[in-house]
Amino acid sequence: MSTGTLTWAEVCAIPWLKDIPAKIETNKDNKIMMSPASAWHGGYESDIGRHLHHLMGGGRVINECPIDTTEGTRVADVAWITKERFRPYRRANSLPIAPEICVEVLSPSNTRQEMLGKMQLYYAAGASEVWLCDEHGNMEFFIKEQIESVPHSILCSAFPLCIEEED
């Protein structure tokens, strides 16, 4: 760890980072970036994962899924990956290939430009779709090679257009 940059495995092994209530990622220089966690954000992650688990067979839902990209390790809030794609990496600290579906729950501090950039990183790593969930639960679906959103997911067409907050 004396090189000034850390591998994702080294970041995961830092004891004091385990208790920080924030999402941790690395940038292209392997520098640590953090985003504060919030309860509503985690609630949407859980709801999205539950829907994916119910609607999609033959795969696995991963919350806080670390993905190796050309610009560091990025962490999708929720991801769905086929069992075949996941099997070789099931014990890895991060995935060297993106899951088929990567979902980001947007925080008020996220910019559209930032999310479009993150989407491109997921696509370059192998994702087929990237979904965005806004702070009101509205879902937006994107497919590789297309800039504009599509009306619904291609891989999971029954996924709801809005995640309803539970009381």
C-alpha cells in the first residue's frame, strides 16, 4: 500500500472504512471517493432488488455491487447478473465484468452528466442496461448504444415504472 494507490481488495481491507456510513468507490487513479448514505436511498435499493429477484429467474441480485471499470471501481446500487456470468467471480472483491443490469438510485447531489458518465463505464465493462431511480421512485431505463431512455427494460419488461414507498 505504499505506492500511493490502492487496489480494490486493499480498500476493502482497511478496517476503519468498514464502519463509515457511505458508499465507497475509486476513481481512475484508484483514489477513494465516498458518498454519504441515506435511509430512503437504501430503501429504494432494497425495493428494487426485491422486484428484480421476483421478476428475473436464472440470476442473482447484488446490492452495492463493485465493478472494475476503466476509471476505477464503481459500485452499482443494485445489479442483476446471470448465474453463468457471476459463477467465476462469486468470491471476488469486485467484478471484472459488469452485471447485465446496473441500477443507480440518484441522490440530490448526483448530476445528469455524472450519471451518463457512470453509465458509459458500466456499458464498457459489459452491462446491457442501466437503470436510474430518482428520489421519488421513478424509474428510467437505458440500453447500451442508445443515449435516450426507453419506455421499459428490455431484459425485465415487467419491472414497475415507479417504486412505491412502503409505509
